[in-house]
Amino acid sequence: MSATTVMAVAAVFSAGVAMYSAANQPKTPNIPPPPPPASYYYYDEEGYPAGEQVWDPEKNAYIYKPPPLTEEQKEEKKKRQEIRKQMLDNISQTPEDRVKAYEEYAKAFSDAMHKDVDQRYQDVVRSTDESMEARGMTGSKAYADTISQLAQDKQAADVDIANKAVLAKEQLAQADKDYWLRTIAELDAGRRTDYLMQLQQQQAAAQAAAQGTAGLLANYNADSMNQFRKWEAQMEKNRYMTNTMLDTASGLAFLYGYYNKPTKT
């Protein structure tokens, strides 16, 4: 056999071996992907769901899911949302019934103060008339000056009452706003609605007593007015002058100076 023939046979044999090896080559193993991380589920002592952490492959992270709400919890949540909305609405725009209540409170306050102030003013004017008439000074300059000063005092008292009534109204409005803000703060702190209902009842009781409080506060403010002290001193002077034996001729100058003398209050 020639060398050429031997080489040809060897080449054919090698090719056959290669083909055989290729045909019998083992396949690459198909390895499945690793399983996703386990999810976690929580239960309370009574066996009810208390939350879960579920793996999200798209986010490659755990997602926490709170437990489903019970019917009672759903009702509580609904009430809380309603209370919060009501309080925010009240702060944004004061309810009409409360605006009306503020006006009524201011009127009750003003009326109560005027009842006392007006009566005392009438008393001091009457006392002045009696004192001047007893000495034949009605229509004199001393009389005119005294009555004019009393009228100025009364005007100042009326302005003071109006200002105090506005302040009283604003204080009542501020009390409402404080309550609304406190309710929201209690909601944020996690207070239950039954506690908030108790606060609401207390606020309603305070609002119902507002008219009576207006009268008491008005009487206190009226009694502390400088005009009252001045009028009381004036009436005391009038009583003194009426009971003092002074004839008209010798007392005119004294009376005029006496009635125009600055009064210490």
C-alpha cells in the first residue's frame, strides 16, 4: 500500500471519529433559574392576618401589605375622615350658624353692659339736675358745663362698650378655632372617634352657655369702667352739695369751680 493510500485512509478515519464524537457529544445541562425569595405572612395571637411582606420580582424588593381592615375599622376610618374634613372646612370658612352665634354673643354682651351703664348715666344726670335745681342753678353755665361733660363721658362709655363687644365676639370665635385645631391634632395623634365625640359634646355645652357667659362678662366689665367710678364720685358730690347749706349768691363761684374740678378715678 502506497504512502498516498495510507494517508487517505487515515484522513477518512479521522473524519469518521470526529463525526462520531460530535454525534455523541453530551448536551449542555438546562439549569432552571433560582426560586424567588420567600414571602412572609404575619398573624396576631388570635390567628387573624396582621400583615405580609411579598416579594415583587419587577421591583426586586419586598412589598409590605397591611392586614385587611375589619368592618369596625372601616367604620372608624370613615368617621375619622369625615371629622377631619369637617374641621378643615370650618377653619377654611366659618359655618354660618357660628357666625350668627358670634353676632348674638356680641349683642348680648353689649346689651348687658348698656343696661347697667345707661342706668347709671341716667342716675347721675338726675342727681345733677336735683342738686343744681335745689340751688337755683338750672340753666347756668355751671349746669351746662356739667351736663356737657357727662354727655362726653357717656359717649366715651358707648365707644368702650362697642370695642369690648367686638373683642368678646373675637374671643368666642377664637375658642371655636382652637377646638377645631385641637380636634385635628387629636386625629393626628391617633385618638379614637369616641374620644373626639366627647370633646364635641363638651364644646357644644360651652357654646350653649355662651349667652349666659356674655351677660356675666359684661357686668364685670361694666363695673370696672372708669366712667362708673367717675359717675359714682359725681353723685356723691351732688348729694353733698344738696345737703350742704349754701345760699345761691355766695355759692355760685364755688359751685362752678367744684363741678369743673378734675375728678380722680
